[in-house]
Amino acid sequence: MITHFYEVGERILMPISLYVSLRFGLVNPKILVLCENLKEVYRYYMLLERSHIQNIGLYNHENSINLKFYTLSLWMKGNINILFATAKMIDDINSNIFKENCLKTYKKKTFELYNMTTIVTINLKHL
């Protein structure tokens, strides 16, 4: 169940607010951070990694389908608490290839995003 949804538009303030929120435990784990493009995904991921924030992951929509499915599986199992991705991740989840992998791996027809507590969107006007 999603308990928090944040939309952050200020590009300058985003890294600072994200770091402070995570460092002082102001948001719960299981966070999905949706960024405008892949460059921004890597930018925020590297910032938190260099700041010694633990259990962060990166979803690259240009990776192979198996690697994308594996990254999402790690996040859903709780091995990764904070996942950075672009909005294309939502499109990938709804694709037929993801549905086939989900059926083989989890014996479910769809890949469901569950146990998410917080969604942060950065400069996404179309969501």
C-alpha cells in the first residue's frame, strides 16, 4: 500500500531533499524514485551511493529483459529498498515479455508492484 507520494520539481533541491529524507529516516523503506531520463537516474543513484545510503538499486530500461526482471525481483523481495528508474519501467512491467517471465518465475499472470510505501517523481509532467 502506498502511504506517501511526492512530486519534486526543483532540480537543484532534489538531491539535497532526497539525501536528508533518507539519511534521517523521514520516509519508510521500499521507495520507488521515477526520474525524467536515464541520465537523472544515474545522477541520483550515484549521489546516494557516494553518501553511503544502503540498499539502493537502479533500473536501466536499456538492459536486457532478464536483467530488468532480476532487478525488479530484488526490489520486490526487499533486497533493494530504494529503486531508481524512469517511467519506462511501468511500460516494461505491462509488456508481454514481463508477463511471460512472471508466469514462469512466480506462477502469476502479471508482475505486481506491492509493499511500496513511497513514490517520488522527479520532473515527470506526464504521470
